[in-house]
Amino acid sequence: MEYLIPVLGGMGEFSYLKFKNFVPSHMVYWGANTKHLLQDLESIIGFEQMVLENRSFTNTFRKMKAWIDEEHPVVVGALDMYYLPYYPEIYHTQHIPIHYILLVGYDDESQTVFVQDCGCKEVQPIPYQEFEDSLNVNVSGMSKKNTARAFVLPQPLPSELEIARKGLQFRSQKMLHPPVAMFGIPAMRKFAKEISTWQDKASFEHLVTYATTPPELPTTFEKSDGMRTWKAQVMRNLGKKYKNENWIKVSGMFVESGSLISELCEAALKQDIKKITENILQVADIEEEAYKLLATC
């Protein structure tokens, strides 16, 4: 089911961080750091990870090929979207070093890797040199250069319904009762109290960029919903497939919160504090109720 795994890993959630002497000084993320996403999915699904990072590209790529030949799923990144030719608006235009892709094949003769990207329906080719350049990034707190992961899946693999139930309950606890107040519903309300202190334009632009798919500063805001479209689609499809009315109801709630986030992003580029505050508090109320329902499903 499309988007099920990223949603169960934490995409479409909320975190709010503050840093002295940084630009931007405030950072809002609407998805999960991939390290944490994969750790959560490990708990939910029960797979094991094999990780390589901060080694030479030549040695890492040799291992990637071996993993593919052994039929292990291989995820690479964080990588810089600047080098991905199938994103024409970003390609060789904008550096966005936070992306991850599934490596599904390679061809030494044409010097091409083949990848599956959540932003595309079809498998995409990337020339070897662009692929190497894309992985030559260090993202503080997220990823080191030339990072690749292979996965050993449990046998038998849990059913989709088992994974969905366990994952949605897990996500509910993280959003309703996070270990620290920089995450989840408490972070939304903390952000609402503190947005009036924001001074730098970069913080507002960061808020909008990372609510948008793919992450870029938009001119229109239909894709700036903090990935709530993904969540709504997953809940709607699960609800219909497994005849769960609460999941269908939650789908509608994420449609509503996503619309509010899109409005919030438009307000953020105008630095409209009042509108931002109103919308994020409404999102917090709606999603709190949504996660309470998911916790009992």
C-alpha cells in the first residue's frame, strides 16, 4: 500500500527545535529523521539493518551491488536532490541534502543505477557519477556521506494488517505522549506559544520548505500540507480494505489538518503570526483526537 511504510515510520508528524546562533534559529519538521524512522520501523516490523557510512564511495558502492545481488532491499541517503535528474525543478538548481531512495538495480555497461523514489511512480535511472555526487554529503544529526542500508526481513513477514495496527498504535503514543516536548502534539502547542518571538525570515521559510513535498520553497501551497495527504490516503485505504470506520474517520481528520497546514504555510511566508498560531492550535486539537482514536484501533 503506497505510503504505508513511511507513515508508520513517522512521516507526517511534527517536531520543533531551537538553536542559539544558528540560521535558521528555529526549525519545524513535519516528518521523521530517517534514522529514527528506521529505528521505529525496526520495532514495528522486526527487520534487521546492515549500515555502511562515511566510507569511500568505491567500497560502499561495491557493497551496495552485492546487497542487490543477494536480493536485500537497499536504501541510500541522505543524499542531495541537486543531482537527481528526475526532479527537473531541483536538478542542478537547488541543494536539498535530506532525501532517501530505494536502490533497485544497476548496469555497469551504461553506468546507471535504478532507483525507486517515493516522489515517482516509475523506477528512475541515475548516472553513476551523479549518484556518487549525490551521496557526498554530511547532514548533521541525520546522515554521513556515502550512507547505505540493507535490510534482512523477518520470516515470515507480518501481515499488512498486523503491521498497520502495531504501527498506528506506536505512532499514537509518540504523538500524544512524546519523551520530550519538542515532538508531537505538545510541540505544536509549544510552537504556538513561541512563534511570536521569531525574528529571522529563514525560520519561517524553513517551516514552509519542510512542510512541502518535495522539500522546497513553494509558490503555491497545495503540496505544503506536512504530508497529511499521505496519512489521509493510508488511513482511507486501510479503513476501506479492513472495514474499519474509525480509520476512515481519521482519514478525514488528516485531510482537514492538512488543509490548515497549507494555509499556515502561506501565512508563514507573510510572517502572519496570528494566522500561524490559530492554525497550528487547530491542527493540534484535530490530530490529538485522531491519534486518540488510532490508539484504540
